[in-house]
Amino acid sequence: MAAVFAAGVGAGAINSVVGSGTLITFPVLLATGLSPVTATVSNALGLIPGSISGAIGYRKELTGQRRRVLKLGAGALLGGLAGATLLLSLPPDAFETIVPVLVGLALVLVAFQPQIGRLVQRRRERTGASPRRDGGPLLLVGLTLASVYGGYFTAAQGIIYLSLMGMLLDEPMQRLNGVKNVLSAVVNTVAALFFLFAADFDWTAVGLLAAGSALGGWFGAKVGRRFSPLVLRILVVTVGTVALAQLLLR
């Protein structure tokens, strides 16, 4: 019980700053004897408070982004529901085979975001196009598909969100991180509500994770908001690399 609570604290903190907290909680839940599906479902339910507290912690960075959040949140809601449905209807290997590819691509996009941003800016200057505040259809579709993955497993979901938004939105990393926390909260909540009526879960694990992730999400947001864009990017790439290695070695 202590290990599950501690994992919840760590996952809540990491999710609010970067993402990939599931890579802490999921192995711990498996070690307690839960089956992979029950562990995934319990994890989704337990991490909701952490997602919400992390989003609240970034409320200052969310100022002026209401319309963007509502539009992208609608796609996250649909994607999360689709991913939760896939978890209960498909064999694990059918979807998880592409997970390392998605995480690896996201890491490359985050690591080279400044260079990609400059290339996009020069292209806009040549064509005379102005940046779209909402990222256009490409961002909406990309984040919706990332939310399908998030509803299914969630590991490195936040890193994929940050990579897509960093490439298509002209915003500081911290403001994008605020949007990422809201989208993650939407996906976790809709998936968890679906699981409540369609899957088995462990209430003890859910309660311990909920308490731990709420505390960790608040602390992570308080600390993470002070990071510079460079430090945040380095942290994202570091955590993402560990996540990728764990996914490849599972």
C-alpha cells in the first residue's frame, strides 16, 4: 500500500510537468498481483485527481486559451473514449506494437522543437501565411489520435501532446504544458468513467493512487512552472527516453 501511494505521488508530479507517470504506477500495480487490464483501469481511475490538480496548478498559463482548450478538449474526449473501448476489445499486442514508434517520434519533435519552429517560421514568411491560434485541423486530428492512445495506455501521452503543440503552435512551453494537463485530465476522466461501467478495477489501488497523485500533481505544478523552456525540454526528453527504453524492454 505504501508503494502504491508513493508511486501515485511520483506519477502525479511527473504528469503535471512532463507526462509518463503511468510508467511508474503501472509496474507497481502489476507487482501487487493485479492483471494488466485491471492495473490499467485502476491506474486511469486513480490518476484523475493528479491530472486535475496539475491542471489547476497551471491555471495562470491557461489564461487566454479558453477557446483553444475547449476545441482541443472535445477531440481529447472523443479520443479518450475510443481508446478506452479499444483497451477492452483488442488484444494488448495489437495496439502496443506502435507505442515505441510514437514515443520515439515525439521525443525527436520535442528535442528539435526550436529548429522545427524556425523552419516553420521561415516558411510562413516566404508564403505570407500567418500562424493559426488553434493549430488548424492537423493539430486537432493529431491530438485526437494521441488521445486514443491515451485512453488505451497513457504512457508518454503528455510527451506526444507537447511535441505536436510545440510544432504547430507559436506559444511558450509552459503555456503548452498547461493545455497538456487539461487534455490529459479530460482523457483520464472520460476513460475512467467508461471503465466504471465496463471493466473490473481494484478500489484499494484506486484510492491510494488518487490520494498520492492529487498531492504529487499539486507539487509538480508548483515546481514545474518555474522551469525555463530549455530545462523543461531537457526534462521531457530525459523522462521520455526512460519511458521509451522501458516500453522496448517490457
